[in-house]
Amino acid sequence: MITLFSSLILSLVVALVSASIPWTTTWISRWWLAAAFGVGVVLSVLIAGLSLQLYPFTDLVVLLVGLSAGVLLGRSLPARTWPLLILLLALSALDITQSVLSSHAAGVSYAVHTAAIIPPPGQLVGNFFLVLPWGHFNIGIFDIFVLATMAEHCRRHGASWALAQSAGIIGIVLAFAFLKFVYSGALPLIPFLTVGWLCTLALARSMSRQRKAVPPAK
């Protein structure tokens, strides 16, 4: 129970940071974001190709790649709903397929053993991995990428910072509720994040309709 709760808190912190990045990088051009992404990819290839044991530095590389790519894609996609929805549905299908085919799926997970084993570099560059006193915490680079993309899309639509946080929070809470009551293994997180984004979209539209319905003060 303690392990599940701590992983939930860490997941929410990662979601909070990832969804806050678009508001702190508005002054950075797409070219610099692309350059940061390129540097991160090169570092990832070197770490994986040369089997460099650089944990926890690999976590910084994962954040660099995932966040820069997420913000860059969020800025590049049309500011309409359907392009992002199609992307999220496609990534959700791929995430589910990966979880079904692989026992090492890069989803949200929590440790069930007392001693955490650091994965090989090839796996570390695809996951934000933390060694904890009671085991380990793991969230995939594509989950971070999706969190940043959704937040940037919300920002471009004029959503508040608080509203943009709700997509990741809702998705992660749903995922951990599923872990608690249905299945206690590694989960594909992107489908839950997609549901969270749809809930946020519905909430934003409901708030917009309520504002329009309020008559102006005389």
C-alpha cells in the first residue's frame, strides 16, 4: 500500500512538472526545442549503443527528449481537437499493444520487491527510472511526451495552467485506481491520459458555455 501510494505521488509530480513546462518555455523558439531534442536523441543513442552505465544522468536525458519533443509537437499540431485526438488514440493503441506483447512495457508501475535492479542502458533511455528504498519507480518517456503535448495544446487554446494540469492528474488517478482494484502489473498509461485529456476538454467546453450563459452585469 505504501509503495502504491508513493508511486502515485511521484507520478503526479512528474505529471505536474511535464504539464508546467509549456508555460516556462514560451520564450524558446521551435528551433531551440528541436536542437534540444536532437541533443537528447544523440545522447540516448550513445548511452544505449555503448552500454554506458550513467544512471541517474539518464533520467535527465529522458526528460530532455520527452519534454522538448512534447512541447515541439504541441506547437506544431493544428490547434484543433481532432489532430491531437487521433494522435492520442494511435499512441494508446501502440501502448496497449506493447504491454500485451512485452513483459517489460514502459508504463506506470511500482516495485513489488525490496531491492531495485537498475535496468540496462538501452531500457533506461526510454524510461524515467528512480531507485527507491523500497524498490523502484518507473514511467515511460512517451508518457512524459504525451503529458507535455497535451499541456501545450491546452495552453494554445487559452486554458489556464490549473486546467491543463487536470488531464494528467485525472489520467494518473484512473490508472492507479485500476492498479489498485483490477490489475497490479505494469500498465499502458497513455490510454488513461487520453481519457484524462477528453475529460479536461469536456470540462473546458462546459466552463466556456457557462461563461457565455451568464448575462453581462449592468
